[in-house]
Amino acid sequence: MKKSTYHNEESIMKATNGGLDIIRHYIPEIDECVKRKKKFRVGSLNALSTIKKRENGFYQISVFDNENYWMTAINLVQFLETEPFYNAIDIIIKRHNIQL
């Protein structure tokens, strides 16, 4: 029986330090950005971004451009790998050796 998508997302986020380990793969300087509230760029986006830890313990990236928006670590993988949601989940599970 396949677990629900929500359960998988929550398990993945918990197994990756709230998603910070996933983000670190793409943005190596992210620890410094968290500590000093330093702005950074995501991939080819020219807009500045920030990161914050939400009440649930999961990290969220806020992107400030013409259309301000935010993304989770899973959304970041989708965006940078240009993959749909379920493929992004598979990439994360394999890369971080997560057992669901």
C-alpha cells in the first residue's frame, strides 16, 4: 500500500533536517545564509532569496522578484532539476538514502 503524498513529504522533511540538507545540495552556502539571514540566489534566478525555518521545523525559501513566492526544499528540487513533483521526491529519496 502506497503511503500518502503528505506522509512522504513530512517524512522526507524530517529525515533531511527540515529540508536543509536538500537545499544544501544546491546552495552550499545555505548554512551561512541561515545563521546570518544572508540573501542568496536560486539557480539561474536573478532575484534575491531568503530562507527561514517555519513553525513546523521545515525550511522555506522566499524568492523576491516581480512575483514574490516561496518554495519548500521539494519545490526547489522540482525547479532546479526541471522535474515533476513525484520525480523530485524520488531524486531526494535516492540522494539522501531515505527509507519511507
